[in-house]
Amino acid sequence: MLEIKNLHASINGKEILKGINLTVRDGEIHAVMGTNGAGKSTLSNVIVGHPAYEVTEGEIIFNGQDLLAMKTEERANAGIFMSFQQPIEIPGVSMTNFMRAAVNARRKYQGLEPMPAGEFLKLMREKRKIVELDSKLANRSVNEGFSGGEKKRNEIFQMAMLEPTLSILDETDSGLDVDALRIVAEGFNKLRTPETSAIVITHYQRLLDYLKPDIIHVLIDGKIIKTAGPELALEIEEKGFDWIKEEAGL
Amino acid sequence: MSASKQYTELYAQCREMIASHSAPVLNALREEAYEALQTLGFPTQKVERYKYTDVEQAFSPDYGLNLNRVSIPVDPYEVFRCDVPNLSTSLYFMLNDEFYAKEQPKAALPQGVLIGSLAEYSRTHSDLIASHYGRLARSHKDSINALNTMLAQDGLFIYVPKGVVVERPIQVVNILRSDVDLMVNRRVLIIVEEGAQLQLLCCDHAIDSKNFLATQVTEVFVGENAHLDIYELEETHTLNKRFANMYVDEQRGASVTVDSITLHNGLTRNRTDVTLSGEYSEINMYGCVVADKEQHVDNNTLIDHRAAHCQSTEKYKYVLDGEAAGAFAGRVLVREGAQKTTSNMSNANLCATREARMYTQPMLEIYADDVKCAHGSTVGQLNEQALFYMRQRGIPEAEARLLLKFAFVGEVLDSIRLEPLRDRLHYLTDKRFRGELSKCEGCKLCK
């Protein structure tokens, strides 16, 4: 599904990613862990095409397409979704209008007609249930006045609406209490299929307990220095990153 | 020759002709206006109130004037489609400065309500009009007032007598129509007496691709406990220049809303001057401006709190694209003795390009010591983070920009109390942002 080869990227002239190699196959969940400032969020932002980052070397192939040649919105419509670490508030744009624009943009990309209004509202209602999102929130402006937990639930709600094939969860667990974390994680799990994959960026084991990743990567100083099975996350939880750095000779 | 001189000279040459095609009440103030304009000239941009608009330049070209009042062969009902469907209004037309009286709305107006030609009513109701005409828009105070008073031959008169509630909104469509470049001086007088209520929608359109220069001076008298909503919508074209002065006087307990929406124009300068004369009176002033290309929109407002216990709210929002220039200068004056005043003014602006320019100047002057007042303004760009967020959800960049602009002015449009008008303006604004409203929506000739 996703193949990242020797990816180098920088922001404001400063190199953050220094040669990332990562392959995600259909149905897999990959967790990327690492210290603060290691480049985890940069990696997700580069995959989705944040305009502030410059790719200086390497390539990303997504289902056979050259992802780096595609605009942010094209990547989204091709099936890539990012759950934001800090979801953005957009005053004056209602959740309904926002989702309608997104759903219909996707449909246009797929060569489909816009979704009829009734069908769309029904879809909104159904998907809201997955993350127990209050119907009142749907009538409000995007993320405006939402609590931290509501914002993250809203991210998963949007994911449910857009049905991506590759989801990137950028520290979705940050700022969540235990109950909210469970709702978000269970919501995410309900959306899983053998065809959908995910990259989960996190500092903690907590979220991974729910999501059960297949592969764990450790990203330090712009490079993936260790890749292993789910047991690695438990080891990190217990011992931190220093031993992995030592092992890698850093 | 300074631009004002060509108009004073024109008046000096044509004063008899101008007067003979007008009415005594209007003629009575012409000489005073002539002298005022001679003294004042047009203001330079050194005059604070006219800092942002070059009046001299706007009035320099040689426009034709229809002083002889040659009738214009056009049927507005033919060329104009009401662009606010589902809004059951009593619809009237003004052709340039002339009230179009061939056909009147079928729905009868409540007893005693008058709507029609200012010149004609000033003959039949001369005392009523003489006691109000020119009382708020003084010639010696402002050159545009002087010019308009000197040259205006007709216009619109609306009168709602004491206690009468006009249920059905009145819609007046101002149509500028000419085969040559034309100057129009339109005069409007509105009297809403004690306890009366009126909703008025005025739409400005220009249906010919000619250079138009329109001055409009509006005087509005609002009696005790009367309610008046005025919605002014400009949807003209880039060759149009509009200089509009509106003066509103409110008596005790009166409540007025003035909504000024500039959707498409050339050069516009609106002066709105509201005096809260009576205690417990209230003014809500909203403005929405969408401009691009080299369009110029200058709103200059004054809210004069003369009495205690009054409330004012003012909110203007601009979205400027291309090389558009916007200006907002709002002044709230709380006079000595106007205790317990509540006032809130804000002006928020979006410059969507590097070339767009916004000049904003919120001013608050307080001479009373027990008041609650706020004022502020912002100028910014579209939120880049929000744009990225929307694009990550698959919304194309252009569409995302549009949604953000639309959201920005939405707050002002939502203040419109006439629901069908509000919906329609949402629709028109959306079209405007999509660049599909380069000409007025409702005119057959533009299609």
C-alpha cells in the first residue's frame, strides 16, 4: 500500500527526516514511536503533504502512485487520512458543510455525483454513533468550542465519513482521559478492514493496547533505528529508548 | 478647474431649468447648497473623513446630467427580475432619480402609508416634507450633501404614520440606466412616526455598461418607539461610482438596524451618520463588503450618543481580493450626559492577496463617565492551518478558500432578520466568491 524510500525532508532549511524507509502492506497497523523532536510528526505531515515541509530526497509510493507529485487534497482523495494531533478550529464553517464539501470532493475525485442531501445526513447520523459524538456538535462550527476529547472523537468521526485506506493517527492519544481514549480507539477498531492500514504515532503503550499494531518502529533523529513486533512497545514502556539508541550505536 | 466648479457653474447656468423640473420644497434649499459647495469645494484627502477616497478624481470626468428630465424608455418590470424570490415584498422601482410609478404593487399599503416620488409628494404634502427635508443632511456640513441638495430634482419619499405597522417589507430597486455616461443625484426622505414599524430593502443596480456617478442623500426620521430595518444592497459594476450619505435620527425608545452590503461595485463611499437623540434608543449597524479587482469600498460611520440609556452595535466585515482597497472609519461619540451607554464596535477584515489593501480606523470618544464601550479592528489573511486541515480532508484549495471567506462574512449576513433575504444573500455571496457575479444577478440585460 505505502512504500517510503530513503525519505529526506526539511522545514525552514533544517533537515528533520534523514532517510526513512518504511513499507506498509494492506491491513497492517504500524506504530511509530520515538523521543520528542525525533521527526514523527514531520513524517506524518510529509506523507499528507503539508506545504511547510520540503522533501529533499527519496520517494513515497502509494498504491502505485507517486505521492510526492500529488497535491494535499489529491492525496486525501486517494485515500489518505490524518487524525491531527491538534485539530484545527474553523469558526463559521459548520461540521455539516465541512463534511459535505469533503465527502463530495472525494466523490468527484471518484467520478461520482454529489451525495443527495438526505443520504448525506443519514450517513452523518450513522457515523456519529461510532464515536458517540453528540448531534449538537455536528451543527456547530468545525472543532469550535469542542473539548480536547471531543476534538479527537471528531477526528475519528471524519475518518468514518471518509473511509480512508491509510489512516495516520498523529498522537491521537494526547490529551485524552481513559474513557475518551477507549471511545476513540474502539471507534477506530470498528472501522478496520483487511484492506485498510494505519500508521499510529504515539509515545505510549496505552493506545497500542487497544489498537494492537503489527509492527513497531523506533524513530530517532530522523531515522528508523529499530523495527520489531508488538512486544517492542512493551519493552519501550518499561525501559525507555536509551537501550535502543545504544544498540544502534547512537 | 477644480471638479466642484464644473457643478457650481452648471447650476448657475441651469438653475431655472433645474427648478422648473422639480418642486418648491426641494428648490428652497438650492441656493444655500450652491453657496455651501462654492465655499467647501470637494474635500481633499487631507480632510479626515475623506482620507481614503479621492472625491476630486471621482467627480472630475464630464458626466451627462438629465436635468431636462427626458424620459428614459425602459420598463423596469421587463428588465429586472426580483432577485430575492420567496420574499414577499411590495416592490417599487427607481429609475435613476425618478420614482417609477407606472405600476404599483397590488397589495395595498396600510392606511396613511405613503411611498412615491419625493417631488410629487412635496407638492401635496408640502408641510410634512418641508419640515424634514434638509434638516439632517446639512449642506454646509458636507460637500456631497451640498452637491446633492443643489442638483437633486426628485427621489423617494416614504412615510409611515404614527402607530402603523407595515407588515410586508418594502423593496426599492434603484436602477441606473443610460446610453451615455451619467450622473444621478437621488434624494431619499423616510419618516417613520411614533410607534410605527417598517422593513425596507434597497437594491442598487446598474444595467448599462456606462460610467455612472450616483450621489444619494438619505434622511431618516425615526419617532418614539418606532422600529425600522434598512437593508442596503449594492450590486452594480466596476464603472459605477456611488457616494451615499445617510442620516438617521432616533427618538426615545426607537430601534433601527442598518445593514449595508456591498457585493459588487466600482467605487463606493458610504457615510452613515446616526444620532441617538432620545433615551433608550438603539442602533444596530452591520456591514459586509466583498471586493476584488480594483474595487474600492469606503464606509465612514458616526454613531452619536446624545441621550442616556442608549445602545449601539456596529460590525463591519470586509473580504478583499485582487487589488481591492477597503476603508472603514467608524466613530462612536458618547456625549456628556449620555450615561449608561452601551456601545460595541468591531471591524474585521480579510486580505486574501498581497495586493489588497485595508485601512481601518475605529474611533471611540467618551465624555460621560458611566458607560460600557468597546471598539476594535483586525486585518488578517486566511488561516493557513485551517486551509491545510480542509485540504487534508480532500477539499480542493480553491473550495477551501471559498468556504473560509464565506464563513468570515457569514456572521454579518446572519444578522439579517428577513429570512428569505438572508438565504438569498448567502446564495449571492457564495456566487460572488465563486466569481460568478460579475454583473448583477437580476437583470435580464446582463444575462
